[in-house]
Amino acid sequence: MFDAKKLLDQFLGSQVPGAGGTVRGRADQVTQLAKDNPLATGAIAAVLLGTKSGRNLAGNAAVLGGLAAIAGLGYQAYKNYQAGQAPQPASRAPAQLPPPPADSGFAAPQALSNDFALVLVRAMIAAARADGHIDETERRRIIDKLAVSGLSPDAAAFLETELANPIDLDAIVAAGKTEEERVEIYTASRLAIEPDGRAERGYLDLLAGRLGLADALVDHIEATVSAAKVSV
């Protein structure tokens, strides 16, 4: 079995050399690296997702710390929601997100199980496919690029299977055993796409409903993720 946490980090762009320095500097470095060699820099989502948000995802998420972005953003939104605060405007995004407390229910990268990391990868792929842009021609193009990406054969085979098979939303939803896990599933999905079309917005609304997330909680996640994207 391949390392799903490593694959998820590659989706989110955290394995990028030279991504130190200021928030603005890191964003610029990662953006240029992704342009020069997207797969080698960890910007696999840029090729796999193929949406304009996917093309920007690696740079954005790398600034936030890769895999830690899902737990950090989800926890921040959940904490504000529980405190009864209003969703924060995008202009008030923090430069850095603190890691969730150990007892928060939001798993730190080192504590995240491989199985749940796999669920988050599937959730991101499902969200990216919501607009129906991945047809057979596009799928073959993606597979050809994955073949030279440096991914392990098992990981590449997994991604090829995910692209070929129908989205199993029931399995993704069922994997969220706690409310915190369901928040992370939605957060990962929202990171993968920008809901600027009916298909994307409709999918996220469907997902939130299936996950049983309160409207106010979804509003907090939306605001937190949007703010994070604006901040870079």
C-alpha cells in the first residue's frame, strides 16, 4: 500500500524545495517552481485537477503548510463556529495558522491515519470532477503525465482507478466518523475547487448536506478557506 499522506501532501504542494521565507516570498517561489516543473515540485493537483483553482492550489496550500492546511483551516473554522462568531472576512486571514490542539479532534499530519488521508485524496478528486471536465481524452492526458511524475506505481495506479470509476460519494461521506472528520472532508473538497460555477457550488452544497454540516459551520469553512486563498 502506498503512503496516502505523502500523496495528499503532494496534492497540497508541501513537498516543495526552497519554500522558506515570508508568506509572499514562499507563494512567489512555489508559483514559479510549479510553472517550471509542476509534478516534480509537488503540484500534482495542478495536472490532476485541471481547474483554475487546481492550477493555483499548490502555491496557496504550500504557504499554509501542505497537509496541515486541512486540519488547521478546519479547526479554525470549527472553533469560530462553536464560539458563535461571525465568519471572518477574507481580508482578515492570518499569515500563519497554528496547529490544532492535540485534543481538538483534528488530526495533526503525523497522527493522521493512512486510511483517512486516502479519504481526503478521494474527496479532493471527487470535488475536482464535479464540473465534468475530465472526459476520456483529459483522463488519458493526466495518466500520461502521471507516468513521468515520479509517483510510486501503486499511487499512480490508484489515481488512474479513481479517474476511471464513478465517484463514490457514499463511501466518502461514510468515512467521516466524527464531526471533526466531516469538517476535514469538506475543507479538503473546498480547497480543491473554487465554487464559481453551478456544478461546483451544487456539489459542495450536496456534500455539506450529506455530511450533516450545519449551514453556519459551512459558512465558516467557506470564509476560512477563501481567506487563506486570498492571503497568498
